[in-house]
Amino acid sequence: MDLSELLNSVFNFSDYGDLLPLVRNSLIAGAVLGLVGGLIGVFVMMRDLAFAVHGIAELSFAGAAFALLIGANVVFGSLVGSVIAAVVLGVLGMRARDRNSITGVIMSFGLGLGILFLSLYEGRSANKFGLLTGQIVSVDTVQLNLLAAGSAVVVLGLLAIWRPLTFASADPDLAEARGVPVGALAIVFMFLLGLAVALSIQVVGALLVLSLVITPAAAALRVSSSPRVVVLLSVLFAVTATLGGILLALGGSLPISPYVTTISFLIYVVCRLTGARRQRRGRVGRRTVAAVKVNVG
């Protein structure tokens, strides 16, 4: 494959106008998932659960692969796997050290099960590949309704526990001393996180779900320390990466996930460089003020 063929497989917009109506449901699903991923990602970063998200995604992949093997609803299988992993982590992984070790065990077990189920599956290879990397035109009306319902549960659940969860995430010891049910909040949040991960897998696949749940929030935290601004930027970045990835993937022959992850990564790089530049300016400004004070004194 020469360079022109490679570029043509990545970007080819010759029939773009005819293909665009085919991904209407996918665009709606992408916007919804961007909202969910952006909201819950902020708490994932605050609670240091990035590694746990990967473990949940692997067991979600195993559940989806098992559903594919037995001819059941793949989305439902993914939800079951995610929720089981999330609740186990929420119950057993209260301490960071325990959580990381349990996540490692769950991740390897889930990945092994998923590979086993896909090896036994004798259907179309595209169905196997889609579980790992996502599919652009696979969201039908039934799946969209299920995704919207699941996303509503996540968003409403987060709104219901937003204030105590923020307190418990920022300072769990002080929150527990003030009577906040830190343990119960952890289990509820992990349940919502498992649901969000399972929903995100429909678009970006099990292997790259971090690009929706982690990267946008990490980028937002690089450019702002205001809680409200961080949440808004995280949602904006997640929606931009998802919709942009879908629109770009429509013009090529590659899966959607490389486009989504690339856009998400570029947003993070820009935010990181912007944050580093602001920090340097702040240090220079403080040094200048200190020098002026010394000279005046």
C-alpha cells in the first residue's frame, strides 16, 4: 500500500453526502455518550480510578462477547459485565492499594474470558472486531433508546449524589468524619461508572473506552481548577472527540476508534501545553513581584 492508498483509506469523502444520513443515530449516540463520559470522567480523575475503568471495560467486553456467542443482546451482556466488575471494585477496593490489585485481577480475567468467547464464536469476524474497536453504523433505534435510557440513569444518578460525592472525592477522611456515607457513595458511583463504561463501548469499543471517560476530564483539569469549568470543558471535549471521530470515520475505511482517540489525544496535548505555559507565566509573575518587593524593601 502506497501513501495515496493509505490516505484514501483514512480520508475519503467522495460519497460523504450519501453516507451521512446513515449515521444519524450514531451522531446522537455520540453526543449522549460525550455528555456521560465528560460528567463521570471528572469524578474518575478525582477518585484516581483511571486504571479501574480499564478493568471494568475488560469485563464488559467479556459480557458482550458471551452475549454474542449465545445470540443474546450484546449491549445487555456488556452492561452485566460492567456492573459486576464495578460493584466488585466498589465493595472490595475501598483502599487504593487493594483497588489496583483487584483491578489487575479483574482485567486479566475479563480479557481472557472475552478472548475465549470470541474464539468459540463462529459468526462474522466484523462482529468480533466491533466489540474491541467500536462500530460506526451499528447503532439502531432500539440500541439508541437503550443507550439514552442508560445515560439518563447515569446523569440523574450523578446529579442526585453530586455534592456529597464531590466532598467524598476531594477529602474522603474529612467527609467520613462529617457523617457522609463514603462507602455507600463509592458503591453507587462504581455502579454508575460501570453503566457509563458499558454504554461507551458501543461506540469506541472495549480497548479504547478510556478516550471517552478519562482523556477529556484529564485535559480539562490541565487548563482550569474551577469545578464548574472543568465539568463543562470535559463534556465539551468528550462530545467533540466523539462526534468528530464519527464524522471523520464516515469518510474512511477504518474503525471509528482511531479517529476518536486521536482527536481526544490532540485535545489533551493542547490543554497540557496551555496549562504548562500558564504555570510558567505564573512562576515568572511571582518571581517578578518578589523581586520588586525585595528592591522596595
